[in-house]
Amino acid sequence: MDNLESRYIGHMMGPSSRISNFLRFTFASFAMLATMPALPATSDADPALNPPCGSEPFPNWPDLDHSPVVKVWDRSKSGADWVPPACTGWQEKGFSTLVTTVARFRYSGGEEGLLRRMGAISELKGVRYWSTTHKKWQTLIVDAFALQDSNAAQRRTDYQPSELGPGKQFYYQQEDSLTGKGVYQMQIMNRAPERLVVDTRNVSTMRYFLVPIFHPGDVQSIYFLDRDSPDTWRYYNITRTAKNANSLIAGHDASSINRAVAFYRHIVGTPTDKEPPFSR
């Protein structure tokens, strides 16, 4: 147990030995995560992050043979005051983790097929990722289901494309093997035959055992899907955790990258545990 873990548990420990054991397990897990190798982040020469909103994007899309490309942005340079691009609709400045995933992929099912995949919340269950800590494929999404509203008790069947209109809000619960259960909101920001823009964010506080790690709105993702040709699409995803999120989960770049690739593979229809892993 390192000094940080000892100090925090000493501060938080109460009369319940069960709570103490939970906290010890929690920090042992975070300590194990901290051993993961960091991947290169943005450099001083990099242009600013720029999603495909009417101007030349950065990062730009790679070709099919080199997809996806994942970039972790340097929190030490811009994490405190980063201003989200206006077309994201995000209001809060800064980040503790910021990852972009860009790719081209083959898909002939059209915009409706992609939207069906986005609305099939139950199919998130079983998504796998490569754990750089355990050096093996592990389940990332333990369970997932659509909701009538933000109440986690109000389950419903998966959303159909006919329901997923622009401007409406849709809810689902996702249980993540790393961050636990959380209720999320999904909004279709743009829907057209050539373009889909989908925004997701957590609307509940997420805890790892008893420790709050994300407050509402701390976890945000936006997906830009643009038709490139009749059977090819462009994929541009930005995922961030807010700058005030629990610092214990910041800095694990390899984990962030492999999680981003897992969601990319799920959306484009590639087995999420397909060899080789993106980052070992």
C-alpha cells in the first residue's frame, strides 16, 4: 500500500471494517492501474482538436488500412482551460482525460443501420477490451439496458431507429467493470442519410465501491459519423472526463485508449476482442 492509499484510508476509515475493506480493495485496484504504461500525448506542434464541423478536422481520418487512430491529449498543457468546440454543445471547460478516435470503416447498412446499432443498448453487454494490467481480454460492459427515463428502475426494450429523432433525449444504464453502474443520456444531435451526430453523458453519480469518481456530466462522448462513399463511413469520436473528476482515475492513458477502441469496434461491427489488441 503506497502513501496516498494509506493517507486516504486513514482519513476515510470509520467503525465499519467492511467499509474499510472496500476502500482498501478500491485503492489496491487503482494502484494496480497506475502501473500501466502511458502512451504518447499531444505535442507542442500539434494543432488544436477540431471535429468535422465545417472546417478541416484534426486529427484527420486515416485510410481504411490504418484505422483507427487514437490520440490522448496532454492534460498538463490544456487540461485546465481547454474550450470545447462549439459544435459539441459542451459547456464546461477543461478535462482530466481527453481522447479522440478517428477512423474510416466499411459499412453498407446506411444511416438507419448505424442508428439501430446505437439504439441497441442491450448489445453493449459483453463488450470486451484488452487489460494492460492483466495482459488479457476482459469484459468491459457487464450489463446494459435502455430506460424509459433517467430512473434506473424503469427498464424498456432497445430503442428503434424510428424513435431516435434529433433533439430528443434517451436514457440507459450501463455497468462498467471499471467504473460501476451509471445512468447515461443519449441525444441525437444530427440525423441525415449522410451524417449522424450522437452525444452521450452520465446523469448519475458513479462510484467505485463507495468512492465517488464521476459526478453527473463528468463523462461525455460525441460521435460524428459521416458517409464517405456508398459503403464507407468516417468515424470521429471525442471522449472526455471533466477536469474536476476524481483524480484517481486520471492519467491511465493505455486504459483510456483501449476503452475507446472497444467502443469503436462495437459501433462499426468488429469483434471487440479481435486480435491484436490496440495497446498492450
